[in-house]
Amino acid sequence: MSPRQAQSKQMDTAAETKLNTIIKRQRVMVPLTLRELAAKAGVSASHLGRIERGERFPSASILRKIAKPLGFDEDELFMLAGYLSAGTPIGAEGQEGLDPYVAKMLAREPVETQRAVIGILSLLKSLAQNSGKKEQP
């Protein structure tokens, strides 16, 4: 294996590790058990468990199914998974997405930074939504 291939494999593994960690943290913060998420998303709990442990990388279909129950927009999870880059239009078809200025600035950063920022913004969005629900009578 060449040094370039080894570096690429390490980056892919790092992306998978980050995505599975983000998915698990978000599920716990929502809060949902693995079985509850599986039921809401229509995916087996054992498969979701393997994704969270980093044993499997989620397909686009799985990401679509788990996005809403976890409080993510599909495009956020797709960017975190590497299916979309920052150059791909965000918020297309009327979906709420990143502010155009933020998306433009983020597009200048390395993919790893983009994924980290999108993950942080998603967690903050979820926290804001959850705190708003608690304040309502």
C-alpha cells in the first residue's frame, strides 16, 4: 500500500469514526434509545448499533431514515458522511440549510473541518429545539 493510499484510508476511517460518534451522541441527546430510534426510522436496532460502534458505515438510505428522528436535516448528515461536499447546494428544494455566507466560508475549509462544524451546528440546533420544547407549558 502506498503512503497516499494509507493516508486516504486513515482519513476514511476518521470520517467513519466521527460520523458514528455524532449519530450516537445525537441519539442520546434527543433522547432516544437505540430501539426507539430503530422503530421511528424503520431500521433494525442491531444495524444501528453496528453503525454507532463504527462496524458499518450508513448508506444514504439509512441516513435519510434516521435524519428526522435525530433532529438533523438530510443534507447535514449527507455532508457529515461525505456524500455531499460544501460545494453542493445546501438547502435546495426549500429545505432549511446553512446561511449562504456560512456555507461560502465553510466551503473554503478542509472537508474534516466542514464535517466538524456541521456536526457542532447540528448539535446546537438540536439543543435549541429541545430547550424551546421544555419552556412551553
